Amino acid sequence: MLDPKYFADKIDVLVKGLERRNVSTDLVERIKDLSSRRKKSITEAEKLKADRNQASAEIAKIKKQGGNADELLARMKTVSDTVKQLDTDLNQIEEEFKALALTIPNIPHESVPQGAGAEQNQVIKTWGEIRKYNFQPKDHVDVAEKLGILDSERAAKVTGARFTILKGVGAKLERALTQFMLDVHTNEHGYTEVWVPLMVNRESLTGTGNLPKFEEDLFKIANTDYFLIPTAEVPVTNIYRDEILNLADLPVKHCAYTPCFRSEVGSYGKDTRGLIRQHQFDKVEVVKFVTPETSHDEHEKLTRDAERILELLELPYRRMLLCTGDMGFSSAKTYDLEVWLPGQNMYREISSCSNFEDFQARRAGIRYRTAQGEKPKLVHTLNGSGLAIGRTWLAILENYQQEDGSVVVPKVLRPYLGLDVIKP
């Protein structure tokens, strides 16, 4: 949620920021209208209250001198009724603002490029050498099916489309990647691992910005107000909801492994083959709570932590700075990491690392105290995938495939998997 000052003193800054994000004209006009009505009500009420105060002093003076103040009293009653109505109108406007504010996206940071969609994203860096093959590389589905480690048909029988069963070494590879990522983030990058619920309440999803705008993207548990988590970002961020942290404890850094659940509304027909876009997938998430002064430096560090996983696995990737039209609702600035997939001959997103500044913290009430007696301030929250495990799984199969159908195991994973090569 944005600072209320945007709706009062900084309405021009808000409108300019929303226009950079290509927000609909209707929403911008509604914000302008509410802001204008609010300002008008406040100005009129303050003027009438000042007149009433002045008249009250005059009435007291007239009565003290033994005069008749009935006419002035009658006029002031009309004024009081008008003030009461203006206060009622203002309360209604504030309630409209409060509801509207939950649907307004974050303002993009000044360093974020203007753009309408992914075509305007900027390549910040590339890493790794794209392997040259003396055969036509296959996509991960063909590689995995030949190895006998993936079964989409039986998963569809068990549940439906966009679910997958991993078998044998395939299941073990998923587990090995999970453990490897958690070990790197906790041992090398200083994150504290947390194990969190896979169901969260409405307040938690509102705190991170998933609700009320994106309810159709979530799986809701029938007869409850619980939802399956779309990412560990939601429960981990809300660990500190409505709490005041100590400055000395910042930055607070957590990582968590969870399954994630997404309805993928609007994506039907896209990426239906394999593990790219599933209703259920595994992910290791990294989350930070930091001071405003350090948040953009911490964002760079968090992104590097995610990149480190790819580099240790020796998977070629690139870092993209998302433009205003491609960022998530709550984000002020986002880097996407895209891994090279030779079987598809393209880069695909494997991690999204975002700085939300105080947008989530204001919604969730997460603050920190700088010194005893001082007013608490809002933290800045950051998170990123460190990494999406299913997409890392398929990236390994595509990048490390051999002509005979086997897959070489990345060196850092061999102690976890107990294999050097996955064979048919």
C-alpha cells in the first residue's frame, strides 16, 4: 500500500508513477476525483469550523454584555449541521480511498525503465558459455521420458492437467536441488531457514499484495478463509506482521523451501508441456527485512545470492531489469534471472528478485524502532526465488544432456545425488 501522502500532497507524483506503469485511465481519473473531493471537503470543513469558532467567541461576548445572540446561534446550528455532513462525506471518501488503495500498484523506482511489456526489459548482464552440441538438443520432457523419471500422463489421471509425477532419480534430483539451495543460502549467504505453513489467511495475502486484486490466481480452501500459498514469500513476510523489529537485528534474512500453488488463470494454452507452468511446483525463497537506506544495496545482494546458485550449477543465464509494464503489482524494482534452455533455444525465467520498498510493510504493519522513544519506521521488504526448483531441474536436463540420452550431473550436486551421470 502506498503512503497516504500520495493521495493528498503528492497526487501528481502518484499519477505520474501510475502512468509510467500503464495503469488504466479510469483508475487514474478515479484517484484524481477522490483526491479533489477529499481536498474540497477538508477545505470547506476547516473554513466553516474556523467561522464557528469565531462565532462562538462572539456569542459568548454578546451574552456577557446581555445582548441577544439567537440569530447568530441559529446560523451556527446550520453551520454545525453542514460541518457534520462534510465530516460524514469525508469519512466516506476516506473509506473509498482505503478500499481503492489496496488495488493500486506500487510506484516504480526511478531506475526502472519505461515500457509496456517484456520487450522493453533490459539485459543487465549475461553469464556462462552456451554449450555447442554435435546433435540436436531435446527439450526436458523428451530427455526425462527417455530416462523414465517423469510421468505427466499418470499425474493427469491422479489430479489433472499441469501436474507432474517425478520418479526414481527424477524425484531424488528434486530433493537434492532443494537441499543444495538451502545449504548455500544458509551456510554461505547468511539466511536463517524457516519452515512455514502452506496455508495462509486473508490478512497474510493482503499484506503481501496478493489480495484483494489477485484472488482468482489463488486456490482457496473450501469452507475456510485459508488459501494455499502461491509462494513462500507470503508466509515468510507475514511472520513479522504487526510487529516492531529492532534496528540492531536488521537486516533479517530468511530462506524457506515450500511447494507453491497457482491457478494460472489466463495462462491456459501457454507452456502446457513439461514443468514450465504447473499448478504445483517447488521453490526455495529468500526474503529480507531491511532499512530504507540499505534496501537497494540489499536488493543487489539478494539478486547475487540467487545468481550464485546458477553459477555453482554452471547454468548459463542472464539478468533482466524489468520495465514498468512487466513488474509485479507490489514491486518497486525487479530483476528477473533467465536460464538458457537449449532444448527450447531460449532463455526462460528461473528467479524473480524484487524490492517492494515500504509497500508491503505498510499493508502488513511491519516496522522497526531506531531508538527508544522514537516513532517506529516502516521496514523495506525484498524477496526472490533462490531458485524455482522445477525449472532448475529441467535446465539441468537440457543443458547437461548427452547424445546417448544420459545427463551429466553438475559437480556440486554429485554429493547430494550420489551419481555422476543419470542414465536411461
